[in-house]
Amino acid sequence: MIIQCPNCKTKFKVDNNLIPSEGKKVKCSQCGEIWKTNRDDEISSLSGLWLFWIITILLTSIIIYIGLIIVYGNKIPIPQILINILIDLGVPIEGGNLFGRNFSR
Ligand SMILES: [Zn+2]
């Protein structure tokens, strides 16, 4: 499991079996802080993993969506607010010059 020093926030990987169920005093090798850790102190790596995947999927979706807009332009539904943002960014929604190529739709 992973425990975190409450003083300097350094994270340590500790063998779960070394921490008894009643907890154990541990010393930070970075700053010398001594604190009592419990098995419950474990930082959930599961929620971190979930967060990683949610962000990854979200970013991938946004990139694919913007890619579709660049390729298909106004043939796919785009919210007006996004059109304004994309036009500000120089994406030729209504056709025009993209990466040196002329686009017409
Ligand atoms: Zn520390």
C-alpha cells in the first residue's frame, strides 16, 4: 500500500503486511517526521486509476470530436458556443484554409 508523510507529503510504498491492524509508528526518511499510520491511511489507488481513465476518455473524446469538426465541418452538429471558440482558434468551420490546404464545404 502507499502511505503519505503528513509533514512533507512524500509518498512511500509499504508492504501491507508490515502494518498491523492496530496501526504502527513510522518515520519519514525524508524529513524525519514520526506518525502513526493505519491500514486505513492507504491512499486509494483505485480512485486515482478511475480519475486517470475518466480524464483520458474525456480528452480522447474531445480530440476526436474536434477532429471530426475539422474534417466534416458544419456537416456534424456543433453547439454555437463551440463554433465561436473554434473560429477564434482559426479552425475553418465554414471552409477555408487549413494547414495550407484550401477547404470548401
Ligand atoms: Zn516527511
